[in-house]
Amino acid sequence: MNQAEKPNNQEPVAEVSFYEKRKKIYAKRVRGLFDNWRIALVILTQVIFYGTPWLEWNDRQAILFHLVERKFYLFGLVFWPQDVIYLAVLLIISAYALFLVTAVAGRLFCGYACPQTVYTQLFMWIENWVEGDRNARMKLDKAPLDARKLRIKGSKFLLWGLLSLWTGFTLVGYFTPMDELINNVLTNNLGPWETLWIFLYGGFTFLFAGFMREQVCKYMCPYARFQSVMFDPDTLIITYDPERGEPRGVRKKGADTSKLGDCVDCGQCVVVCPTGIDIRNGLQYECIGCAACIDVCDQVMDKVGLPRGLVRYSTENAMAKKESTADIVSHMVRPRVLVYTAILILITIIAGYFLVNRIPLKMDIIRDRSTLAREADDGSIENVFMLQIMNTTESPQRYKLAVDGLEGLKITGEDTVDAKAAGLTSFNVVVAAPPESGKRGSNPIHFTITAEGNPDITLREKASFLLP
């Protein structure tokens, strides 16, 4: 049907976009208590991230996911792929810690320690240093493209790119030994996977922190979408006090301000917000809890001679019931928080117990399938097994082997083995038993391996012995 054929009473179809056209946000830098906390956490997290690959332990990198050797070094501990359960437990602990923090203080992690927030902050510091403050950046973007603008923008992009590449290089340094990685770079001998991940991670850092910024938080981060599930009326969030602030209005000299609230409608809380929201409109999923609006509002209140706290950390119940700070703190201990805390403590204690009592030895038993069972010269029945011993200590070990499960069962040949430090040792073992010692077919037996000089390092594994 064309336009002429449409009935006269038919309403025009409205097109609705699910993605709002982006308006570039020029966040103003504000200094204050919470900004100082954010600076401290940015520095702390990046010192840990960039500095950890350079730490050494026992003449090796202290923390290393060595993909080639398929080992994970964590200071004095060595983990193998069979220890993936510890990684799963670590992820569970991290998730419950995030749930606990969110239930108590909202998106505190987002505002101070999230990688997206941290690297956006680093890129904004570079941007402020190269291009100037908010007004200077806005003026520069509106200016025609000339040599000065190219020089300033080029300098900013160059610094962003160097930081991004160094970030990607550092990430790869957790999976390839740092000294080996540096040597490969200097000799132009980087492998394809190292090259891919350096530029891929560096490229996404450049894109997310340099250009997309709040778009990542608003449209890509799932945490912003399901955070409300963990909120309740006693969750500490950034709030605006409308009863105190409304009706808002500009205070002019000589004008009657008795009917105005404390909000002077300066708009500074919007100007400093990295996601461009107005906190006076209430809690919004775009709010990352950075508290920049608190810092700037407190400064405005100081200038106009009004009490601080028009925008502050508070809870829905505290705002509705006019509760004091002591009441807010007392309500933090509630069933949801207690459950998260109890689960977190329980999992941590259990994981810590098993980690402390972890036997630094693993053994895989593989039957020689080419010869399931054979008769020896003395009439006994022999089975051949290949044993793979993983010594997870960082010192060479000598192990003593024993076998049991059938009468007269024994190991023929050498029953000791030398294993290198943090290495895998494979060897064949011939086990013999009298033909009348068990039933025909498969009989359960056990191998026991014990470190000489340290009986606490003992492992017992099940196998099967075949009698024809």
C-alpha cells in the first residue's frame, strides 16, 4: 500500500531506536575526598598489574600462567591443569565478594576499581594534560583542522597508543615469561599468539578507554543490568536529597531565597559525571558510583555557605526516614549481607584448608594397551603400566613406589624414581602377581608413591590388574 492508499485516520508509524545517538561527554575534572580515593586505587591497581610480572621467586617469575609448560606459578606454589578446581573456586570467591560489596555499597567496584573505569581515568588524565580542561577540549574539538589541532590530537593519540601497547604487552607477560618476551621483541621474534594478544588487548584498551568510555558501561557491561537484583532499600548508594534541595534555583544577590531549596541549579553534578547523567533524577543504572558529583556539590555548598551533603552516600530508607549515619551503619548488617558474608567466609576457609594441605604430587596411571597381560618365565602374570608423576615442588624429589591389592603382588625391577623440580616424569612399571592371587579379568590394585625423606608427601592411586 502506498501513501495515497492509506486511510486518512491512520496514524504515522514512529520509528524507535533502542540505541541513543551518542553525545560526547566532556567530564570536568574535580578534586575532593572521593577523587583522592579514586586516584589512590588507580595507582594501587596499576602498580600491581604492571609491576607483578617483574617480581621474581626462586629464579623465575613469581606469578606466571606458563602456557607452553602448562603450569601456573604463584610464588611458592605450582599448579597444573588438573588443579583447575582452584581457579573455579577463585572465580566463585570473586563473584561472592562482588555480590557482598554491591549489597552493602552499590557499584563501589565500578567507580573505583573496574578496569574500564581505571583505564578511562588514565586516558582522561592524559587528555587533560595534553588538551587542557573541559572548556579547552570543547573549543579544540570545534576548531577547524589545522596544524595545531593535528599536533595536539596526534600527541594525545600517541600517548594513548603507547599506554595501550604497554598494557597489552604486560598482559602477555603473565602468560609468557617476561624476560623471554622482551628478548623476542628486541630480536623481532615474537610468536603469532603473543603478537595477536598484545595488539588485540592494546587495541581494545585504546578503543574502550579512549573513545567508547561510558558506552561500555551503559550498553556492554552486564553488571549494570542485573545490579538492581542485589540492591535493597538499605544499600548504600549515591543519592540527592530532594526534600532539602527542591525547589532548586539560582541565588541572586538581593533576591528572596527563603522559598528555594539548597540546590542552586548550577549543573556541576552533571558536568563532572563521566556517564553524563543528572543524579538529581534519582538512581539510574548508568551511575557507576564514582562520587564525582558528591565532591563537586560539597564544593558548591561551601561556596554558597550551605551545609555539605546535598548529594551524598545514603540509602533509600535513610532518605525516607531521615536516619542518621549511625542508623545507616547499623542497617548494613542484614540477612542478605550476612548470607553473602557467611558463604564467602565458608568457601574461603574450605579452599584455604585444601590449599594448605594440598599434596605437592600428582600421578596418572596409564595401562600399556599393546600388552594387557603376559606370563613371565616364573609363571607369574605381569601387567605393564606407564606412570606419569608430576612433582609440583620446586626441588628435585626421589619417590618410592609400592603396590598392593593382591596377594603376592610386587613391582619387578626398580621401585624408585627421580623427578625433576616442578616437572613431569614418565616411566614404565612392570607389576607381577601369581595367577591364583585373584579372579580372572580385572582386579583392583593401588599404587602408593612416597617422597623419600618426607613421608607426608604420599599419594595413593587406584588401578586394575588383569589376570587371564
